[in-house]
Amino acid sequence: MNGADYIENQVLTAKPHQLHLMVVDGALRFARKAALAAEEKHFEQTHFALDKSRDLVAELIGGLDPSQQPELVEQLKALFVFVYENLHHADVKQDAGYIQNAIKVLEIHRESWCELIAQIQDETPQESAIIHSHDSLQPPHHLEQADQPHQSRSWLT
């Protein structure tokens, strides 16, 4: 089984709360990659990483179901829109401070989500392997490559 098959299998067999965590982890991974690239003044890499992080945050927004606890969903939506806008401002204004804002919010959300999963696991202990530490956020090989040219020109000189 290659890396792509492994990731596909993980996604296809994951429960919704696990999928959410996977998307948050991906958004964090690419935001951190963008912050590092911005620090090193690799503007094209910064742009591509921000673009991928924004795509994942958009998935988080699109995955919210307002029929389930509408007030909580609205709060989460506002949180993710804030993150998305910060990632966008970082890209357009070429200001890495916005990336750090987005990372802080995503980290707090991830920590809260992991606590929620831990409570769920108390009810269903066989799911204990899904909680990842911050150190274990390893990028899947196929997601790190910018294969396709991108039309946007932000962060590019």
C-alpha cells in the first residue's frame, strides 16, 4: 500500500469527528509551512501553502451543518471565516503576522476538538488512536507538492 492509498483508506474509514480533525491538521500544517516560507522570503512557496491552507479552511466551513446546534455552528463558522480572512490577508498584503493569527486560532480549535474527541472516546474506547499530538503532524507526501501552476500573483514579485 503506497502513501496515497493509506491516506485514502484513512479518510474513507474515518468518522466525521475524525475527518474534521484531519482537515484542521492539514490547514495547520500548510499554514505553518507558509509561515516558514514567508520567514525565508520564499514568496511562491508561501502563496501555494496559504492557498492549500485556505482550501482546507473552506472545507471546514462547508462541512458545518446548521441543522445540528445552529448557534454553535454559527460561532464555528465565524471562527473559520476569521481564519480564512487572515490567511487571505497574509497572502494579499504579504504580512506573515496574519498567518500567526490563523495558526493560533486553529491550534486552540484543534486542542478543543481533541478534548471533545477524548470525551467521545470515553464512550467508545476503540477510537483512541485518532488523537494526534502537535509533534505528529506529518505531511502526506502527495499533498506537499505544488504540481499545478496557480493563476494568482500574490506573494510573487
